[in-house]
Amino acid sequence: MSAAPSRRRVAVLISGRGSNMTSLIAAAKDPSFPAEIALVLSNRPEAPGLATARENGITTVAIDHKHHLSREDFERAMQEVLEAHGIELVCLAGFMRILTAWFVERWTGRMINIHPALLPLYRGLHTHERALADGVKLHGASVHFVVPGMDEGPIIAQAAVPVLDGDTADTLGARVLAQEHVIYPLALGLLAGGRLTIEGARVRVSGEAAQTSALVAPQVA
């Protein structure tokens, strides 16, 4: 009997409660999932997501960015921790720090992020408010590879949701967040399973990509 393929060791970087982190942890509990969440790292020692990770038996590390003289000093401390834990892939899940090219380039093709908008629209913050102000009919979320430019990396997966009459930033954001929890584990599974190839600005998926209702919007009765 051949040995089961090894699972890729993943670190999730958070700054807060880690809602998307929780969805990744849940997906990785399936033994067939090609990645394991080996580490949760936060730049805020008080981040609630650290307790959630520990409750799930995951190693946690807090590196307070305020205790480092420069952004690069902070990132070098992170890099040392990631290397010490044998991390192969990194997922950003509400990690509220702009990363330098020094760090990003060390994880080229191995670090992904979830963004609450249909990229390339609405890069940066306050995406739901901006979508409502523009009157768009579709909004959503994207998982992309991290590159030095903010929210500019090749897109792995997207989920679209309808913008409803009477929506507020909170109601629209909640609808988007539910789909973030669908596509982030999907994207990590494809990456850890070796099924993604970056060709310029595009990401190709080998084999038949998993299809879910989260990737189809709008749905009209």
C-alpha cells in the first residue's frame, strides 16, 4: 500500500477574530484536504482568533509589530517563525499589515489573500460602502496570490452575490463574508494540491475545478 501524500504545512496570519481562519481550520479537519493549518500567527497579541486557534489544537505565535523598529524588522521576525515551523504556504486572513516586497518575494506563489470585492474592482478598504455608492448590482469576494502591489495578484477564485435594494454595508458585507468562507478553503485546497499554475496575470486550474453555487451569481428565480 502506497503512503498517503503529505499535507502542506500552512500558516494563517491574522490581526483580529479570524473568521476566514476558522473556515480554513474547519476544511483542514478533513483528512483528505491537502493542507494542514500548522500555525496561526498574529501581529496583535490580543487578537481573539489566537484563542480560537488554540482551542482547535493549533500552535499560535504573536509578534507585536509595535515592538519592532521597522516594518522589515517585524517581517524578519515573522520569517524566522515561519521557517522554524516548517511552513510551506501562507494565508492572510484579516492581517492588517502592508507587507514589504522583501517579505512578499520570499513567498511568491505560496502566499494568498482573501479580499471582500470582485477584483480588480475596489482594491483597498471600505469595499462594501464603495460598491453601494456606485450602485453596482453584483459584489463579492476574491482569493488571489499576494504580490507587492496591494490586492493586485493573480486571481484564484471569486464569489459573486447580488446587491439587494435596502442593503447596508453590514448586510452586504455579511452576504459576502458567507461566500468568503466557501472560496478561501477552495482556493487553498487547489494551491496545496498542486493544481494551480500562474501564467502572467491569470491562474490556470488543472483538472476539473470544483463547482459550487458560490461561484455563480446572480441567481434569478
